[in-house]
Amino acid sequence: MASSPSLLTKIPHPFHSLYPTKTTLFDFATVQSFNFLKNFSSNADSNIFHNFNSDSFFANLIDNSPQKNNLAQVHAKFFLLGIQQRGFLVTKLINAAVNLGEIGYARKVFDEFSDPDVFVWNAIIRGYSKYNLFAGAIEMYSRMQVLWVSPDGYTLPHVLKACGGLPSLKMGQQVHGQIFRLGFEKDVFVQNGVVAFYAKCGKIASAKVVFERLEIRNVVSWTSMISGYAQNGQPIEALRIFDEMREMGVMPDWIALVSVIRAHTDVEDLEHGKSIHSFVIKAGLELESDLLIALTAMYAKCGQVMVARSLFNQMKVPNLILWNVMISGYAKNGYADEAVKLFRDMVSRNFRTDSITARSAVLACAQVGSFELARWMDNYISKSEHRDDTFVNSALIDMYAKCGNVDMARIVFDRTLDKDVVVWSAMIVGYGLHGRGREALDLYQLMNQAGIRPNDVTFLGLLTACNHSGLVEDGWQLFHCMKDYGIEPRHQHYACVVDLLGRSGYLDQAYDFILKMPIEPGVSVWGALLSACKIHRHVTLGEYAAERLFSLESYNTGHYVQLSNLYASARMWDRVAKVRVLMREKGLSKDLGYSLIEINGKLETFRVGDKSHQRSKEIYEELESLERRLKQAGFVPDTYSSLHDLNDEEMVETLCNHSERLAIAFGLISTAQGTTLRITKNLRACINCHSATKLISKLVNREIIVRDANRFHHFKDGVCSCGDYW
């Protein structure tokens, strides 16, 4: 007898236009099954329906449904056949919808089921938890409890994940109590969820207690603890647990490795981080996106930006986190131009940015120091979703201040609606950087009237403002009122007070202040005293400050240069020579001075006596013209600012060729009359150039803004904004 034809051979024709056809026999059978489903009639084919396993058939169909509309067809057929209350099939349907990302449809299917058992509840709770819709997961769990459906070992981990994700410590603790009542205290799967929950809620001690009680610890158990320590700012403990895990012979998974790499990043342990990178490659996990992000962040934070960029380039379509890691890495390691370039590339490719991206890009613009670039960045932010972001606006304020335009910084400050202490402090620091002490103090008063409580950064900005403006009494009072707000001064605050007193000539008081400090004076404090001694040519006290600095940092070139400058200012050339010999013996060399000037958005660099520029002839002709006009106006070079034992004629020639003077000359021949010149100098401006620039600003009727190593100087009409106090 010939064998009976199969159900599939009875299908009259395939619907290839409705369902995609693939080459495998199984996929073709699935398509045929959908065709069968579409043509199946509950009346005409009732005998067929009773002769085959509908659960198996529909389960297979659900598992292979590529789209939501396929699931909808299957669901509709349930009602047609009267099997819509079969819990097994409904659970399969909800899980399939969740896997397709159709959580809304999964909820619709759930709501149409009249009497869900624990498996159906698990499916919908898992769905909400999977897509981080934690409030929905907890809502469903609460409803489940009201209906007296007892959770099982698959329910609880998803609920705990939701409690940790919100986070909701109280709810999670209630679930933990229920775990004991239901007898799951030895279920590793459930207990791992408890460990992860406490870790995410910042209760790492509680997580540790649960972990140590586990009789069996699998890779998830160890990973939960490692991740918990890493996420709660305890990288050393995370690495200790990782070492213990390896000693127990447990092979780490990629999730554990991500946390280990982050821990090495936090402690900036690049060497051990590289060993983990090698392990990742050997395990064949180098293309795992989260590992790639973690490794990129590690190399970027540890200054290996070229390696970080090579990892970044491995991703064909970098995600937002990876973009942020790379842009931030460039910005924080002195590669501001690269950070800006990468940000512009990101914007041009229409990638979505977030607040972190914007802040990193603004930070990079501040480091570049280009006013034109700052305006472009501000324009981008104003048209983006970040325009009302408080953190971004505070970064913009800082950017404009560092790019030489504190008035634009104030415009950003005024338009910021939600001004928190960070925004107020950024503006106060900006005023301080530009020596506008009175404006900083006035803003502080407005801050108090607005009910905003100052923090340590606020006071650092205020002290800097007073320091750069010679407001000794105001600064002294502000320092002592810090305790009224419960703020403990840091080294920077003490250094500001020493600088405040020292620059004003109160050297003995500054020294006495240092001796009475409740903390051990650091480099910044002794450095401030040495700088003040150089200004007032107090050799004895300056030598003592230098000795203290050498004991703290014996190979810091700047300390030796400062002492040499002190001796030079006092015309003690034999001691200058001794310092230079000492520097050579230690293999130290002075940093070369240079100045940058922005012309039409482009930065040009000059060094002392520089003749490498293509317009060098024109620059020196303009420089000679300026020197003639200065002499005619009665300007006399301050040869005391020279740091070399030269004759007067050589001193004058050297002073005329300082990098900022060359930058000014280039700016004058490259811009239209009235254009503001913006110059950045890597070292502190010398007294002679400062005096000359004041007069030049009047002779050429230009505003000249110079940012040196300490602050901004705004030269206009023969006057500097610092009031000759810097």
C-alpha cells in the first residue's frame, strides 16, 4: 500500500511573497507550515486537527516566526481553534514577542490570557527585565503576588535585576526575605541575583555576606562580586576577588573580564591590563563589543591614545559609549585637536550624541583655546538637545573663559535656567582666571541670595579672583569663612592664600601661615612662596622654599628654573650658573617658551627669535617698527626681567624677540585694523613684555588678549586688566 501523503504535500501552493524563502529544508518547511496555517479551516479540516500534535506544531511555528505579524497570525488562529487558553502556547508566544523586541505586543497577549500560571508570569516579567523596563517588571511581580501565584527560581532573578536596576533597595530586600521563605537560599541562580542586586544598590557589604554563604560558586557568582566591587569604586577588591577566582580554577567569562579591565583602568595599572588584553585575544573574545569598549577606555585613560584609536577603528559602527571613550580619552590626554576632529566626524555622520559627548568636546575646545572654535561649539550646542543641560552649560562657561572671552561666558551663565553650584562656580572661576575679582565677589553675593550653597570649587575660584586682583582682605576673610560651610581647605586653597599674601609683599605672614597649616605643605604651597620671593627678590626665604620643593620633587625642572629666575632677578649670576650646573647633572632642561596666535581660526606658533615662518621677513620688519615707536613713546626695557648674564644691548635684543612679541607682530600684519589679537603663551609672561604689550595696545589701537601659564591679560588703551598685579 502506498504511504499516505504528508500534511505538507496537501498544501496547494507556497506563499513566497508573504514569507521569506531560505535555502535550508527546515526554513522551507516553516514557510510551508505558515501556508498550511493560512489555509487551515477549523470546519473543513477538523479531522486533520485532531490527528496531529497542535502544541508541537504551533510551538515550532512560533519559534520560527521572523516578524510580529507572523506571531499575530498564529495568535489569531488560537482563537479560531479555541486553544487561546493553553498556557504552554501563550508562554511560547510571549517569549517569542519579547525576543523580537515587541514587548508591547507581549503584554497584549498576556492581558488576553485569563488565568496565567507562573510560566506565563515569568515570560512577561523576563520581557520587561530584558529591556530594562524595570518598573514594568516590578509591577507585574506585585500583581502576581496579589493573585497568590507563587514565584519560582526563574521569576526571582529577573525581579532582583529590576530592583537593582531602578534601584529599589526596599523592594529588593522584601524579595530577598521571600527567597528565604520559599526555600531558595541554596539556589545558586537565585542567590547570584541577590548578590548582583545588593552590588547595584551600592550595598557591597551585604553582597559579600550572601556571596560568602554560597556553598557552590559558579562563574556568575564570582562575576557578580567582581562587577560589584568595580562599580562601587573598590577596584583593588575587584582585582583581589578576580585573583581568588582564578586560584579556584574558575574560568572567567567576558562579563567578568570587562569589570577586571575597568578595575585596572581605575588604578591606571596598564601593565596588568595588557595581560588581560592578551587573555582576551587568546580566548577569542577580542570582537566582543563591551570588552572592546573597556579596553579602549583603559588605553585612553592610561595615555595610550594611539592604541585606543586602533581598537576604536576595529568597530565598523562604533556605538555611543565607544565614541565617548575615544573623544574623552583624547581630551584628557592633551590631544584636544584630535578630540575635536573626532567629534566633528561623529556629528557629520549623524551619530547621536549625549551629555558626556558634548562635555568632552567642549573640554577639548577649551584646551585648544580657539575663540572661533568655541563659538562653533556653542552654536552646535544651542541647536542640540543639550542646550538646557546644566553640566554642558557649565562646561561652555569654562570653555569661553579659557578661550579669552569671559563676557561670552557670562552670556551662557545668564541664559542657563537651572543654575546649580557647578554653574555658579564655573562663572566665578572664569572671573578669577581673568582677574576680575570684584565681579567674582558680586556674583558670590548673588549666589548667596539665590540660596545656593558654595562648595570647595567656589571658594577656590573666589580665592583665585582675589589673588589675581590684589584683594588681600577679601581673600583672607573668604578663606576663613569656609569653615562656616563645613568645607575643609585643600592644598590648592592654602596655596592660593600663600600666593595672595606673597604677591602683595606679605612674605613673612605667608611663611607664618605655612608653618601653622594643619596639613603638611605640598608642592603647590612652597611653589607659591618661591614665586612670591622671586617677585620681591627675597633670596633667603626663596632659597628655603626651593629646598623644600627639591625635597618633594627633586626632578621637577620648574623648581630649578624658578630658583634660577630668583637669582637672576637679584643679579646673582654666579648662583644662576650653579643652578644650571645642578640641572645638567640631573639631566634636566628648561621648557622652551612658545606663543600661539589665532588668525582666522588657525593657530600659528612662535618661539623666541623664531625665523622659520614663511612671512618671517615681514614679521621682523613690523617688530622693528614697533620697537622704534616704543622708544619714541619713551618706553625703556626692564632689563631686570632678563634671565641671562648679558650686556645691556644683548638683553634688549633678546627681550624684543620674545615669542609673544613675534606673535603680536604677525597678528598686526595679518588682520584688519581693530581686530582683537588672541595669544596663548605656555610660560608666565615676563615683566618687560607685559609692559611693552600695554603700550603697544595703545600705539596700534588694538585689544590684545594674552593667556599665560597663570591667567589672562587683557591689554587695551595702554592698560592691562590685571592692574600690573600678576
